[in-house]
Amino acid sequence: MKEKWHNETCITYTVRVWTTGAILWRLDDKLHREDGPAVEYAHGEKEWWLHGKKLTEEEWKQEKK
């Protein structure tokens, strides 16, 4: 399933929910999310991405400052 989602700063993400339960957030066709992990797996693992670049959670937090 694909849907559009707007965050509080009016960024429009494309969100895809897979039948496996994984959720992927994209902006301009690149994995990206400014207010949380861009990939969330059903088993609990998460990945943080900004503008198509994968970051650790700590790197993501530093980028957000």
C-alpha cells in the first residue's frame, strides 16, 4: 500500500507499507524521514535515512540539531 503523509512541517512523504509489516518513508524517491526512522521492520529493527543516506541513530540525531 502506498500513501501520502504530511508531517507538522508540511513535508509530504510517500509511505509504503509492505505485507511483511515493513514501513518505508520516502521523499523525492529517496529514503528519508526527519521525525523518525525511515524504515521500520515488523520485528522492531529500524533504519535512519536522510536524503537517501543511511545513518546510525546517533548520526541522525546529530544531523537534526
